[in-house]
Amino acid sequence: METLIPISLFLMIATIIVTPVYLSYLSRTKELETLSKFAESSVENREVLLKLIQRPSLPRNDLRKGLVLLAIAIPIIIGGLVDGSVMVSIVLGGIPLLIGLAYVYMAKSAEPTQRDMPN
């Protein structure tokens, strides 16, 4: 029973990370299929083609990634501090913590463009 807890923790973290990556992969695959259909049919609709080709990085995407990484890092650090293995918790939790803080900083420092603002 004691081994089930760490295994479930790592499975949960893996699921949280892998699921969005897989879903974005499926979305991108559908976009590329649509793009190839447009190329085969030689339809001249530049606006749709440009939307499919361009993948803008929105500040809200960076904020979302940063918050997920912070949500992973903070419990790892707290758990290590409670358990007494300070160095291990700082190493394992520090990496996603710093990357998450960088994403949050980039999202907050990015100037909102016309595309980001609600209509």
C-alpha cells in the first residue's frame, strides 16, 4: 500500500503533462490534414491558409503552462521539506518552479496585442 502512493503521484503528474501535449498533437494533425486538402484542391483562400500555417504564442498559453508547472513544483518542494529531504526536494521541485516562474513572467510582461483582446 505504501508503494501505491508514490506510483499514483508519478502517474498523476505524467497524466497532467502528457494529456495536453497529446491533445495539441491531435489538433495540429487535423490542421495539417486540412492544409493538405487545400493544397490538393488548389483553392485560393489565403486567410484560411494563413491561419492554419501561423501558430501564435499567446500570453494566456504561457500563463497556463507556468501555472501548471508551479502547481507541480510547489507540492514537491513542500513534500520534501516535510519529509526532511530538503536537497532532493529543492532539486526536483526547483526545476519546474523556475521554468514555471519564467513562463508566468513572460505572460505578464507580454504586451497584449489586438488578437489577445476580447472582441
